[in-house]
Amino acid sequence: GRVPSDARTHSCRSSAYLNRSTPLPAPSHYPDPTMASTLLLLAASLPILQGPSSTESQETRVRRAHGGEFPTLAEENETEIAGLPTSRTIGFMPRGLTSFGAAVHGGWLYVAGGYFGKPHAYSTEGQSRAFTAINLTDPRDVRLLSDIDPIQGIELVPLEGELVTVGGMRALNTADEDAELESCSCVRACDPETEERRRLPSLPHPRSSHRAVALGGRLYVVGGWPHGADGRDWAEPMHVLDPSAPEPAWRSIEVPFRARALAACSLGGRLVVTGGITPKSGVSSETWIFDPFVETWTQGPDFPDWGFGLSSTEMEGGAFCAGSSGQVYALPSADADEWQLRGTLRHGRIFHELRAEGPDSLVALGGIVGMGTAGRVR
């Protein structure tokens, strides 16, 4: 997971970030320094999330990332619930984004693509082409790797030592033109050490607003749509790829649901899919669990929060999922009969990403609190 030493480095002074008194310094990729998203570390106090021995090391890490000053921002959290752990700010991304890809690999948090323009007024100017690496040991160390094509709704997945980008949506129009949007079927693998990229077999159909998960050395792609499609084309079927096969090829597996803007992650060797918006514009609270050994779906407990624009990840203690309310829920196992409230984020958001920073802490980044540009989380 070593980032190349010649990668462009964006080193930030934490005082500007904590006080918000000066504009965020930004490299040339990010002309608007006032828009940046927050990396939030969910510091756990419950035994299943984090024990006493790891609390000190986490605080030491946060202090180091902020020049010795520990941010005391939890008091501002409107969603804080007494007795539950609440996230703290540990660093900042160069720009506020929604609908981007994120992956943790080798102690670095990688971010690919995303959207920073006006919601639902998509143009190529508002789509990010940046491929960014953030040092989780010291989040002030932010490095810009080789650009990708401008894209949003992309997935980024760590798989067998590589980072794989899957699908996404491109705006072919400029800001002053009528919208011309298309989902793409491209799949590419990147070596994070050398930045060398190679093509993998394209998806059978273009897809965006989907999810991709690595499970047992295979890549599963579920949900989403080819942009502009009607309900008949949504989320049918799930696709799976074994990149290690002599002749890798996508295989289709039927799904019992249709949704986009959903969440998906692994859990004990199974795939957990949560929420999303349905073809009739309803928001789903359903949880579906896929067993790859017998290739069957079972329905799990309903997600207890609004199911639109969620993100989820597996960590010790279960599959963790959060959305607009900022409340973090966990499904302890694939056989559990309910989601359990485990903590809160300082800001609720949608179209963000939630990733395991280690066995006992989470990082939430990006997203938006509403449908206005100013609502992006710093």
C-alpha cells in the first residue's frame, strides 16, 4: 500500500481546518477551496467496537494528525445520543464530493471520482477526475495520483492487492448545454504502488448508482441502473467476476429486488445489501443477504433508518451502515434478527462512504446533508 514517493503531495495545516478561519488550501485539481469533505473517525466506547487499550492509541493518532491538538467537536453533534460513541474530525479531503469511490488499502484511504457541482445539474465541469490517497496515520498527508476520466457514481474496491474501479456515470455535456448523461461498463484495476492500470472485462451492461463488493476473491456488482433506464432494467441481475480465472468473464445471478443508491458490503463471507430507491421512486428499508456458497438470497431485518443514499462496510462486530440521520447501525451477523444502534456521526449525510479504518474504528467521508451544494460536509 505504499504511495509512490513522486506522487503529488497536498499537506494541510490542521489549525485552518479546525478553526475554519482560513480557506482550505487546494491543489490545481480543486479550484474551489471552500468545499471540502470531512473524514470522521467513529471512536468507540462500547466493548464490541473498541476496548480501552485501543482508545489511547486512537487519541494519540488524532493528536498527531492535528499537531497535538485534540479536536473537541463532538459537543456540536446534533445527532449525539447519550451513552453511544460519537465521531470526531480527524482530517479533510481536498474537496467536498458525493457519489465517489472509496477504499482502504495498506493504511491509505483512496478516493476516485465523484461530483462537486450543483445537485441534479450534472456537467463534465462538476465531475472529479482526481484519484486521491489519504494517509490514515496522518490525514494531513494527502497525495494526488494519476487522474482518471471525469466520472461520478463509480465504485472503488480493493481486490487481491489491486484497486478496482467499476462502472459510473459520465456527463458528456458542459454546464451551459442540455444534460447528456451515460452510464459506463468499464472495469479497471490499478496497482496502488506503481499506479499501473489494466483493463478487466467490461460489465455486461453499463451501470451507475450501484455497489461493488469483493468477496472470496471475486467481484460482485449489484443494484444501480443504466442512466435513464425505466424500471424494467433496474438491478437485473447481479454480476460476478473471478479475475483469477484463466479467462475471466462476468456471470449473472438473479436478485429478488430492484434498487439504486443502495448500500452493500461483506459480512462473514456473505453479501449484505441494504436500502436504496426503487423503480417507483420509493425508498426501500429492506436488507437482503446473499450466500455465495449456495448462491441463494434470504431477506434480513429491515434497516431502521431512511434507506436512501446509504453506505455500509464490514468491521469486527458486524456490517455497519449509516445514512441521513447520522446514526450508525450494525447487523452483528448474517443471521441476526435486527440492526443495532452503535453510534452517531457528527453529521448525517447521504451519498457518502463509510469504511473500516481498522478492526475497531470507522471512517466516514464526503456526502451531502441535503440537495443544495452548500450542504456538503466539511
